[in-house]
Amino acid sequence: MHEPHRFRSVRPDGRTGGSGRPNPPSRRSLLRSAAAGGLAAAGILAGAPGAAATSRVTGSKVRDLSGPALTGRFAAPWTDLGIPVRCPDGSMLFVCGDTFDGGGVGGPDWRSPVGLRSANASPGSLVVDGAVGGSRAVGLVPEGHTGGTTAIPSDVFTVGPTMYMHLMRGVIYETHHTDFWRSDDNGETWQYLCQWPGGLHGGRFQQKTYAVADDAYLYVLSTAFDRDVTSGLLLHRVRQDAPGDPAAYEPWGYAGGAWAWGNPPTTVTSPRRWGEICFRAMGGGYALTWLNMSPLDIRAQIFATPTSNLFTTAEQTMIVPTVPGRETGNAVASPYGGFIIPGSGVDDLHISVSQWYDAQNYRVMQYRVNGLEGPAH
């Protein structure tokens, strides 16, 4: 077993104790610094590597999905991410990241990841009415946070009767390795499958997201898990019956004057500072959503095939930054996440958006986005 990397604290002030080393910037401070530079450009695609969309995208908050009044009864009043996945039994599971009980972020009973469940999976009727573990949302996999390590989910998806979960392990933004798990009982228990070293493909295979296609493949987009690092985005594919076999992942790359499967992996879009990413097959095409760090916003690209040209595909801004007290429409203070909720579509897209700007404002929310342009064929 490897010695775990140390994890910087998730305290709102960004400080840690015990290491004797300068503390790296907290996740919150990275978001806030990006917001300071991005507020003036809210809703504007200036400087975006992709083409600008011509449509007017609007959005609005549907509801909070977590918080003391909503998920406190599951000992999970403070949580984030909430990656939504439709379970084989028809329920919706929200797989969350660092989760705390008590008075706020950094409180007692630290767990990650946890699973919060909505028995009704319709995007218009989501409400957390259960948790994996019952009255106390339990950690889905072993993670003792020894030395401050954690396990951050980057994706959860379902293929037939089986659910899969990908986790990033180690000090946050210092990923030692990632690992992959499966569940055959709607996310109640998880079995380990495999892992990848954090430095694979120059670190660009740390944060993975999977699109379940109708051609027997899973298409996998990946990048570095570090919001302060500029990274490319890689594309792989793997057969749906072999996602737990690292040797089965086939890269998409450019070599000898052509793009092809099996070439060394090549970035499929302009490098940038990425936050969370979400890749889904949807409405006969594909959607990629992500937290964009400069300027800070949550964006989408809608395209026809997994190998569509993302260098020229329009980037459409769904969520723009603002400050506390000025949130309205699709403007959110300290936003991140932006995971597509199953059952929604391009013309009526629902996403889970996280927020963190102080110890009591750390939650998962549901937003509805309208006006996205469909794929160009």
C-alpha cells in the first residue's frame, strides 16, 4: 500500500495544520480568485478557445438539493458535487464529495464520497429522501482521510444492471492515483475494480467522465484534476463490458496526418484550466459540460459524435458568476460542478451545481438551462 499524500484542509480559511509547509490555495480561494477576474465577463465568451454560440442561453434555480434542512437528517448537512446517476431500480443517486456533520464545512464526521437518493428520478420532482447507509450517509468506499487524504468522485454512471464510480485519491489537487468501483445493488455497496497512477498521460487521465453510447462503447474524456494547472482534454473509448480493465482503454489521437483510434492520445480541445467535467450521450448526440476557470463560469458544448471537432464547436455559457446577495437567473456565487441530470435534454437541460463561499454556504443545487443550441451535423 502506498503512503497517502497529505490533503490540505477544507476549512473555509484555507489553512491546514500539522504539515509545517506552506499551504496550497484552498478550493474556495481558487474559485474566488477566478470569480474576481470573471465577473466583468459574466455571460461573455471572450477569450474562449471554442467558437461562440449565437443563441441566448438562460437559466434559473429549481431548488436546493442539500443543506441542513434537506439532508441534515442523514448527517450530511454540508456536502457538494452531487453527481446524479439514474440507478437500475429507477431512483436517482447523487454521489457527493467531502461531507460533514456539525456546524459547517470542516465539521465532524468527514466522509467522501457519500450517496444521497431521490426515489423520484424525474428532473422536475427531485428531492433527497434517502441515503446510502440510512439515517447516516456512510462513506461509499473505505477512506480514513489518514494524513488528510480524500476520495473525490469524478463520475458515476450506469450500464444495464451495473453502476460504476470513478474516484480521485490523495491530497486534493495532488492526485496520487484514481480508482474504479462497481455496484450491482443500486449503489448500496461497491466493489473495487482497478486503479490508474496519477501521473498517467502527464496527469491528464486523473479526472474522467464517461458517455454511455448505443454502439457498445463508453467514451471517456479526461484531464488533470487541478484547477490551477492548464491541461489538455483527452478522449478514450472502452467497450461497455470492460471498463474495469485499464488495458482495454483505446486512445484517440493525431499522428501521421490523421486522427485515429489507437494513436497516442492527443488533446481534443484547446488546453485551459478545467474544473469539473461531465460527458453524456444525449438526444442522439453528445454533451460536455464543465467548470471553466478563466473566466469563471459553467459551459457546455453540444456535438454530434464523440470525435466531433471540439476546437470549433460552440461553447455555450450556462452559469455565470456573481457575488452573494446578487444571485438571480443563472448567476451563482462561487459556482462549480455542473453535472447533467439524467432525463433532461438539450432543449430543457437540468444540472447539479455546487456552491461554496463560507462555512454555511456549501451545498448542491439544481439549475434548469434553456436556449442551448443543438449539435451541428
